[in-house]
Amino acid sequence: MTEQTPETEPAHDPEVLQLAAKVFDLARHGDTDTLAAYVDAGVPANLTNDRGDSILMLAAYHGHAHTAEALLQRGADPNRANDRGQTPLAGAVFKGEDEVVRLLLDNGADPSAGTPSAIEAAGVFGRQDLLELFQKGR
């Protein structure tokens, strides 16, 4: 059996890296059907990039509610924080993506999770409506 080296590990395979880059772009651009097909074919619903951003985080941050919903339906974790401690919900609050905020809440996102949390982000941006929404969910 051949020992894996950094050059031969599957994660460093140029084709795997190219596919991963494509999947992250699909999430950023909200290409729901294609992204869902990749996840259905075996791409992990919680796939993360080199900064720990999940494909759900990218879809949420860029305001793609339908894409986020498709990922959630396929098992994406709404509370998965990136390497900076930010959650998809906090990202959606930061970007003012109210439809995504509600979708994430409806699918179990915790407004107190992460750093800064969605609650903290809503406070910074003076979003009293979101602070009230977060209180109702508790």
C-alpha cells in the first residue's frame, strides 16, 4: 500500500480542488438546482472552504434563500461557524438578508451562536425588528 503524501492526498487532487471551487461559486451565485444536484451526488452539504465558510454560509451571506433552503433540506448545519466564529445567521444579519434570516431561524439556527452572534450583529446595526424576532424564538 502506498503512503499518502500531501501531493497525492485526494484533497490536493487538482480535479477535486476544481470541483470544490465550482461548488463554492454555485453557492455564492445561488445556482440552486446545480448545487443541489452536486450535493445529491455526494458533495457534503457541510463542505467548507479554506476559511471554514460552508456552502450554506456562502449562500446565506449572498442572499440566496432558495439555495440555502435546498442545502438545509439536504442536511446543512445552520449553526456551523466558520474559522472566525461567524454563523450563516450572523452573516445574513450582517448583509441585511431578512428572508434568509427567517429561513435559518425556521431551520434551527441559534441567534446566540457564534462570534459575533446574530443577536450582537442585529444590535450593532440597530435592527430592533430582528432582535424582537430572535426573542420570540426563545
